[in-house]
Amino acid sequence: MGDLIFRGVARTAGFTVGFVLFLIGLFLLIRAIPALQSEGFSFLTTFEWTSETFGIGAILYWTVVIALVALVVAVPMAIAVALFIVEYAPPRLRKLFTSLIDLLAAVPSLIFGIWGFYYLQPKIIPLSRWLSERFSFIPIFASERGLFSSSAFIAGVVVSLMVLPITTAVIREVFSRVPPGEKEAALALGATRWGMIRTVVLPFGRGGIIGGAMLGLGRALGETIAVYIIISPIFTISPRILDLGANSIAAHIALRFGEAAADPQQLSGLMAAGLVLFLVTLGVNAVASVVVGRSRSAKGVEL
Amino acid sequence: MSVSIKPAPTHSSASGGGSADLGREPNKVKPRSFRASDASALFGSMLAAAALVWLLFGVLLPVDNTAMASLAWMATFLLTYRFALKHTEGVLVARDRVMAVVVGALAAIVLAALTSIVIFVTVRGIKYLSTTFFTQTMEFTGPVDPSTEGGIAHALVGTLQQILLATLISVPLGVLTAVYLNEVGGRFSRSVRMFVNAMSGVPSIVAGLFIFATMNVGLGWSFSGFQAALALSILMLPTVTRTSEEILRLVPGGLREASLALGSTEWRSTWQVVLPTAKTGIVTAVILGVARVIGETAPLFMTAGGSPVMNANPFEGAQESLPLYIFRQVKQFSNEQTIPRGFAAALVLLVLVLVLFVTARAIARPKVERTGRKWRRRPRRSRTRGHRAGTSLASGTARGRRGAHRKPRLRRPSQRGAQRSTANPTSTEEEAL
């Protein structure tokens, strides 16, 4: 009898998690309906946001751009850090380094934001300028006005540091599971350490790398306050990531929330934007777990 | 392949050429050997690159930018290093060494970023820390008043209450969920685990928006600390659940078996044996959960609201919190008077997070030591969480078979022990976090 109650209570707790998740989707949907009704499909394609017409076309575009920049920076770094921890570092340093990466995950995003804005931005701007001067023939490096602050690039770099810990954790987990026999075989055949990594560790860990990157993508898409602090919002799209101005769904919600609280229609629009963000992150995370679940190496690694 | 693998202790004479690479076992068999010639190649290349960069950036076309210069130095160094090694050691060794440097440098960059965050916030924040900063509120301090006035008392009170409430909500729920996943199990444990993972990916702003949609729009409440706590508990729950689940997995199956064999019910053995054994671990889970949400800003906009005056009642009226305070001072007002205050508060927040983090580690650590040898020999499940499923590599349906009535698990340390012993003997230790 006692056991029945115990199991019932524990099971209820477990289901509550799913129920809350369901409620989040449901309530956002209910609140989003007015906006979705008035805007229709153009909610996804409209490039402006006023209290009359609004849509998340441009915002969604910049959200993805920032997340992609973050991934392009974070994934090679995460692979390197994971390799360093698993293959290169002496055992003592290994533990310390793992802790430090975890600590990086514990730093609040607000602090990343102010650090990125006040410390990193002045350091990155010359790099942006140099890139745009030398490589302006590549569309993403071109610059229109020669202003490089508050750009998608800077936001992406800061977000990359924030997604690095989780990506590293997955990749490290996978790398540490490479069958020692295969590694030793490579070494015995005369491979250098890098040769062993290239032919054994990296191929084995591919599933984990992709899964970790996807998981990082999910985090990067939902990043709010750091992006908010760094970018200056724009509602046009362009490939120029170094130029001033970017946007993101999460930052947009935070930015417009104050004025929208008194304007039901706009609030509904923000709810719809939140719903899109929620669904996109859920989708990305789901794909990540499928990718990881299917690969040989990462089977069983929990995301 | 006709290469005989014998560890010839000669240093590889520069017989050069790509084909001679296979004859260079010493480096390959003992990857960690480091000879004088290696050191000279490494430091020589560093020096050469530094000289070149200095010539370029310092003399020929002066650019006053350390970041760019160090990037250029890194690139030049790698090229020089590769060139030097290629001629003395062959292309394979050169590639190996260069990649070692690249990996180490990227890891160092990450470390440097972390260090610079801590240092930057400390340097900018420490000047305006004073006792009045902790005792005053912003009630009588406007955006243009000098930085030395005003304080964070109201924000600290708000944060404390919100975090406490969030802990009260999410910890029982999270630990029970972990118990369900690890002790009870059943058909749905898979989907519950999926839900927990999905929840950990919910963007924080969506959690805030959800609470706003239900409480403010739906029930007509106005801002309060309690709503902030609700939003934070959504974000805290997955962390608590996953960490405590990992900890519960560390509880030896023998304890459960013993308890059940003595005739106790499942409920009693969980309550009186499993949970007490995992006590410190659960405390760690709580601390990590708190550390996860203490810096959350976005959901607080739409739940706590923020206010410049002290409000010690979390159930009524808008409440300030530390992250909101920082945000307001640094970003919203953003003038010379408010920004230093914001940084001082950011330093307080960062210190809080660091203290929580270190405490969590310190609590988790004795566990490993105390349980000592006996546990150490057990398959460590903490880091290798997947191993439960991971063993399913070996025994196909291990996960699926974890039916409603859960048998105390019997593990085969041999498998896992063998796997670990050669790969990385120490990395998996004491990482219960």
C-alpha cells in the first residue's frame, strides 16, 4: 500500500515535468492566437514590428545568424577543449580544466553580456574592420557604413562562449569512450598522437560532435540577455554580419515587453514569437538527441 | 608494412623526407616525451614569430592593437613551427606537434576568456563596494546621483526570497522525479527523461513569458516575487532532477538489496537508505540548481518587474533582484553614475555564483574520498551517465528491461573497468557534478 502511494507520488512528479512543458506550449499558443489570426502566415515573413503590423521575418533571420556565428566559433573550440581534456592534458590538469569549463557554464548570461559589451567589443572591432577591409568581396564580411559595434558577429562570439560548456561536455563524453583498443592499434601502427586522433577519435566521435553542436545551437537560439545587451535591433536583413545591428527573438521579446504590456495585440505578437522560439528550440533539441542516439559512439550519452 | 616497431632510443637523425616518418617510433610510442630539440624548436619558433610580428606591427606598419598582434603572432608561430619541425622531424611529426599547439592554444583561449571575465568584473566593480552599498536601497537615489550613493539591499532581499521560493518548489519536485527515474521506473520513465531534457532546453525568456501569460494575463495578477520564483523553478527543475538522478545512480545497489532483503518496502528503502546515502549529493544538486538560476535576468522582466524600493513581501508587488538591478544600472540608465554601481552589483553576483559553485564542489568531493576504495572500484556512473544505457551496447535491451518492478542492479565492473583503465584512468574520478 505504502509502495503504491510512493510510486504514485514519484510518478506524478515525473509527469508534472511533461505537464508543465505541455502547459508552456498551450498557454503561449492561446495567447498567440489573436496575433496569428490578424497577421496570418505573414507573421513569419513580415520584416517590421509596429503595433499595427508585425512579424518575425527579420528577427528570426538574425536569430539564426547569431546562432550560426556562435556555432562556427564554438564547435572548433569545443572540439579542441574536449581533445585537450581527454587526450592531451596531464591527469591533474584534466580535472581542473573540466571544473573550469563547468564554471564557465555557471557564469550568468548577464555577466557575459556586460563583459562582451564593455570588454570584448572594443577588442573585436579592429578585427571586424580588418576583415571588412581585406575581404569585403565576401558578402558576409562587407560593410555598408563602416560601423562595427553591436553587430551579429560580436553577439555570436559572446554567445559562443556561453554554449561552449554544454557542447564541450557532450563531445568530451564521447571522446572519452573511444575504445582504447582502437587507439592503441593506431599508435601501434606508428601513428602520431594527432594521426591517432584524426583516424580514430574524431571519426568515432562524429555523432557526439554533431549532437553537441545541435545542443549548442538550441541554447544559442534562446539566449536572451547577453544578446540584448550587445546588439542594437534592426528589422532588415542583410548578409553583413560585421555591420552594426542585429536582432534575436529572445532579445526582441525582452526589449519590447515593456511597451507591449499595455498593448494586447502586440503582447500577443510577442507570445507568438515566444511560441516560435519554444518550438524551434524543442525541435533542435529533439534532432540533437536523435542524432546522438543513432550514432555508434554517442549512444547513451545523455544530452 | 615492413616497419618493425621497436623503440629505438636514438634521436631521429634528420634523414628527412616523408617516407622516413614511419621509422620514427620514439615519439609515436611515447607521445609525451619531450626532448631538448623539441623545446628549442618550440621556443625558437615563438621567438622568431614574435620578432616577425614586432617588425611588421611595431616598425613597418604600426598598428596599436594587441589583440590583432597576438592573433598574427599565433599564426606566424604555427607556420614557423611547422616549417622548423618539418625539416628536422618530418611532416607527420610536424603536423602532430602543430596540432598539439593548436589544441592547447584554443583551450588556453577559453581559459583566458573565463579569467578575463572574472578579472574585468572584479576590477570594474570593486571600487564602489562599500558597506552602505549593501545596506541602502535605490529609493532615494536617481539615475544621476553619484555612484557612491544607493545600494543593493532591496535587490539582495528580492533575490534571496525568489531563489528560496524557487528552491522550495523545484527541489521536492526534482528529487521526486529523480527518484521516479532511478528507483521506481516504469513504462513512462523514458518519456519523463525526455521531458526533463526538453525542459532543460527551454529558453529562459520563454519561461518568463509563460508565467506572465498564465498569471498576469490569465489570472490578472500583477508583478510579484512569487511569479519570478515560479519562472525560475521551471529553469531550475531540470538541473536539480538531472544532478540528483546522477547521484542516486551512485548509491550502491547492494544497499538497496540489503534493505529490501531485510523486508523493508520500496518506499522505506528509498526514504531511509537511498536518499540519506545520497544526501550530500542532493545538496550539491540544489546548489547547482541555485547557481543556474541566480543570474537569470530575462524571465524576471515579466515576472518580478523590478523596483527601486525595498519590498520584503514576495507575494505582493513588484520586487527587485540582483540581475535586474545590474541590468537596469548598466544597460537601461547607462550613464557614468549608474554603470559603476551596476558593475559593483555584478561583482557581488559573480562572487555569489563562484561561492555556490565552489561549495557544490567541496560538498561533492568528500563523498568520493569517504566512500573511498570501495566505491572507486565500482563502475563510476556519474560522469559516464550514459553507461546505464551505455551498457546496452553490450546487453541490448538493458534500458528497455528496466520494468515497473526494478530489480536491484547488478553490474559488471569488469567491462567498464577494463574500458576505463587504459583510456583515461583518472579523468572520470570525482566528477559527480
